[in-house]
Amino acid sequence: MGHLDHAAFGWLTPVLSYAMACIGAALGLRCTVRALNTTGSARRNWLLTAASAIGTGIWTMHFVAMLGFTVTGTEIRYNVPLTILSLVVAVTVVGVGVFAVGHHRERGPALVLGGLTTGVGVASMHYLGMAALRLHGQVGYDPLLVALSVVIAVVAATAALWAALNIKSPGAVAVASLVMGGAVSSMHYTGMMAVSVRVTPSTAELAGATAMQFIFPLAVGLGSYLFLTSAFVALSPTADEREASTSAQRPLEHQTP
């Protein structure tokens, strides 16, 4: 068996990946809160932004953490199409969950459906990303730890959607985001603890791209998207602020001869 190191750069990748998960969760929750206060195309657009934020945050968390993953005795490469597919899966399944709670009139069933769908989808993203690994050897999994990671993903997703429905204040959203980021990170490292690798020494060149060739630039790009979108959401007025601004302008309009 090859020795697995999940933090080859020390605390850098675990802390940075946790931060990405928290930022994605905070942005997604704020966008969902905005969506629930609007209707029509505005609600749809806020929900799409929420899905992309949470999905991107989860994916970035996973692959930033994977930058610190090494196996003694073999190089690691990544299958590019499968890695991109895992990103698409993450955003899509989160979108299903977010739209379920954003449009369903009965919140209880919507929360169960959305949490289950999103949680299983997040776990699917994780293991699809792991399937993109290319190394000299065979990857195996502990079924019990895999099952536990799926349960954690479902619970985390359900809790996040519940927070989106019930938590409104920015401070409460920040706390919920920290909890959700911890849950997503726990799911990731539980899944990684399930991994074992039987190394087969070889001098053959591995197919795929290295983490620094592909994963790192893509993670930086998606992280920049999260920061820029967060700034946009933070600076854009809420529905209450727009209404207050409109009300303040009405007396001035009446005074105009």
C-alpha cells in the first residue's frame, strides 16, 4: 500500500479549502435570501447565482484540498474531462436543490427533496473527482466511510437549505456559512479517509494533467469568481433598500412644479 498524505503543504490547503467552502456557502445563502424576497425573473437569476456560488465553492474546496494530496511511490495526474464534469455536476445538483426550496410552496417536502438531491449530488461530485485521478496503482475505498461521507453530505446540504429558508440577518448567515463550510470539509476528508492505494511501480508516463497545470489555475479562476460575485452581492441594494429609496424620492416628485 502506498502512503497517503492529505496535507502535503501542511495546514495551507485544508485552511484555504475550508475558506473557499465558507465563501461559496455565504454567497449562496445570501443570494437565496434575496431570491425569496423577489419574484419572476429576478428570483430565477438570484437562484442561479446561488447555485453557481455554492456548487463552485464546494468544487473549489475539494480540489484545493486535493492540491495537498500525494501518494508515496507514484505521481498523480487528473483526467481533464472528468474533472470538468465534476464541476458541472456540483453546480447542477445544487441548482436542483436551491430551485426546489425557492419555488416549492410546501417548504417541508421541498427541504427534504432538495437536501437529499443536493447531498447525493455533492457526494457524486466528490467521487467523480476522485475517479479523475490517474496514478500508478489501484484505488480502493472503505464502504462504511464512503456511506458516512454521503450521510454527512446530505445532512450538510439539508442544513444549508434550511438556513437559506429561515436565516435572514447577515450575521446569522455568516455563522451558518462557517458551519456549512465545516460540514463540507468534513465530508471531503471523511471520503478521503476511505481511500487506499495499492501502488504498482512503473516508469510509464501517466495520462492527464498535473494539479499545477490544470487544477490550480482553474481553482484560482473559480475562487476569483466567488470573490467578485461576493463583492457585487454585498454592494447591490436589497429589495427593502430599493423600496426605501423609492419612497424617499416620492415626496421630491410631488414638490416638483
